[in-house]
Amino acid sequence: MQSKDEQIGFHKGSLAVLAKEQEAFMQMLSLVQQFMQAHIKALKDLGVDIEAEMKKAQTAMKNQQKQEKSIDERLG
């Protein structure tokens, strides 16, 4: 069994590692968002209506979810 001081050290170390992981994740997320914005801008410059495309994708996803739910209900 570990002593209280060992347990405290373990948890503090774990938090330090997780904080670094969180920082790296946030940097990665920032890069992904920058790339997405660059692609959105390029599509807009090419005349693509991003909002209309997003609405189409959302409608398609909703329809797919309804179909999956219907299948689940029939099987369940």
C-alpha cells in the first residue's frame, strides 16, 4: 500500500501530465480550426454557398438518423 505522500505525488504528477496533454490538444484543435477556415474561405472564393451546403448535410444526417431509428424499432 502506498503512503499518503506517494498517493499525493502520483495524483499531482498525473495532473501535470494531463495539463500538458490538454495544452497539446488545444494547439491541435486551433490548427484544425485554422485549416477549416482556410478551406471555407477558398470555397467561398470559388462561389460555393457554404450555408446551403451545411443545411443539405444536416438534412441528410437527420434523414439517416430517422432511417436508423426506424430499423432499430423494427428489430427491437
